[in-house]
Amino acid sequence: MESVSGHTSYDVEPGQRNDAASATRWKILAAAEEVMSQKGFSGSSISEIARRASVTDSVIYQYFKGKEDLLFAVPGEKLKNQLALLKEHLAGIPDVQSQLQKVIWLQLRYHDAHSAYARLLLMECRSFKAFYSSPAYEILREYTRIVSSILAQGVKEGRFRVDAPIRLMRDVILGTLDLETINALTIPEVESGESDFEDVVNLVDSMIVTNSPPEGARVNRLDAIIDAAKKVFAEKDFAKATISEIAGLAGVADGTIYEYFQSKEDILLSIATNRLGSYLEKAAGAFDIKSPDRKLRRLIKHHFSSFLSDREFLKVFLLRLHINDRFYRSKAFEIFRSYYRLIEDVVEEGKAAGVFRGTVNSRVFRNMFLGAFSHMSMRWLVLRESAQVDKMQEIEQVTELLTSAVMAGPAHERTQ
């Protein structure tokens, strides 16, 4: 198996016959990775790849349908190795928090060691709609399912917070790692993505790790009951709604509800108190954003609102700009750089005021914020999940997740 810091050459896979055909295929893949990572997809040709592999053009077409198929195959093979390495590294780690840290470390290190592969995966393949129905993307989906399963186990054990969807936490984490790699490839801010490992873990742990499971679990059960009651009351007449339905949707026993509420009417009034109080607090905050955490929340929501107001540009940004090496050398990027420095400035302001933790790396948090936005938007717009999700709710939830990553104080003390 290929090591984390292995070479970019392609060896015959374990169990595969080491015959001439296999050797030729791997030579073509190695040549394609080298040429396409240097010149990009549009600047590369089958003829140049064939020359680099010491074969004729027609030989390439014996193995691949065309240049696009070849492009997807290159990271597809590396993804198999990365997935196998991840499974191997996780095998001896029982603790979910340590497993998540291993995922973060391994991805940063693997992308550093295989920068040509990382460039093709993150900055070439993802600009093609066909990539999302390719075999390579299916491997990537298996990789993300492992991350989701770690998060789900952490939630089940009471180690990770349960008041945010697993897919959102996954988007934030994987989006952060993607931006760390893209920045290492395009902007000379750091020598490698791995050098930011501790800062990424610092943010992720503060964002999702629960320091006091018993009390946290109690609060989370209450939130789950209120959330379930809102859904039941919204779908059914109040008179027909039952405590049992609410309990079933919340995943608790009927008797648990009576630990918090005296009756169905009590739940209904509690929902109103909770939501209206929140609306009033936010309305008051709209006229006073001196507080760094409020300012950060406003900035996050403004970013989502601005980009989502022009879906066509958002698609162009996601598929054509932020994964394009030329973008990072353009005047447009200088404007974008000024824009994302606002994020860093707010974090630094919060650190100076003691509202945010002094150990937060504002640049890494910027990548977490923008990476989360990228992954969520891709899921909504490109993978066509928007019909199945409440985008406004997810924006509220990710705002809470991101703010939790920087707030001073224990991780379980959430600012509402």
C-alpha cells in the first residue's frame, strides 16, 4: 500500500496481475497526473500525455474513453489509496475524538505529499458536472461517509454536540481541509497544509466537542423535544397531536417529556417563548453590533445571503473560480482577499476583547468559514439537495457551529 508521504508514481495495485497491460495503464495515469497538474485540463492534450508515457495516442484510447475520463481516473486511483490508508489508520483508534483528529491529519498530510493529485481533485475535477457521477466520486462519497460515521458515533456517545446536523459538521470540517490545501497550492501563506493541523483541530474541537455530557445531554433532550413539537404542531391540528408522537420524533420516552413540561399546551407556549425571545434578541442586536460574536454572526449570514441572492454567480464561483489557479493571481482575487480579511479582522477584534479564544488562528478560521460555505452550497446547488433541506435552518445552525469554534470558555457553553 502507498504510504501517506509516498511518491506520485503509480504502482500495480495489490492483487492485480503485473502484466504489460497493467503496467501500461499505470504509466498513462502517471503521465496524465504530471501533465494535467502542470498545465491544467484545458492546457493538456492526449498527444502530450501519450508522449510522456511513451505510448501512442491510440493506446490511451484502449484504456480510457477520452481526456475527461482520464482526468477522473487519476485522482480516482489516489482516492482508493487514501481511503485504504484512512481505514488502516483508524483501525486501532477506539476514541472518536482521536479518530476525527486522525482524519484531519491524514488528509492534510496526504494532500501535501501528493500535491499534483490534490490539485487535480480539488481544482480540476470538481469543475466538471460529470465528475459527480463518476466512479471516483463514489470513492469520495465513501470517504465522507466514514467522516460522518465518526461524527455520528461521537454524538451517540455524548462526545460531540447533538444540536447540529452531522452533515453540517462534516461540511465544515471537510470544507476547511479543502481550503487549507487550495491555499497551500495557490497562496504562499503556509508551506504546507499540515502545518495548520493544530490550529484546525483547535477550531474543530471547540466547535463540536462536548465537555460535560450529562448536562449537555439534558439540554439537548429539551431542544429535541421542542424541535419535534414544532414539527408535529406544524403538520397536524393541535387537538390531534399527541405526546407520544412528539416523544417518538424526539427519540425519547413519553415520560421524559413530563420531566420538562406539564402538558401539551405547556410545550406549545414554551415554543412561543423560546422563538419570540430569540427574535426579540436578534432584532435588538440589529442596531448594536459592537459585540464581536454578534458581528461575526452577522458577517456569516451576510455572506450566505449575498452569494445565495445570485445563484448563477454562486455556481460560477464554486465551479469555475475558487478552484481555479488563475483566480488566485487575478485582480478579482485581490478584491476577494480584501473581503475575506473582514472575517479575519472580526476574529482578531474578538480575541483582543477576550470574547474569542486567543489561540484561534484567524486565517484557519477563515478557511473553515469559506470551506463550510463552499461544501454546503455545492450540496444545495450542484448535488441538488436544496429541495430536501431547509437552507435557512442550516445557515442558522452553521452560524452557531462556526461561532462556537472561536468563543472563549468551555466548548459546551454555547452562545445563543
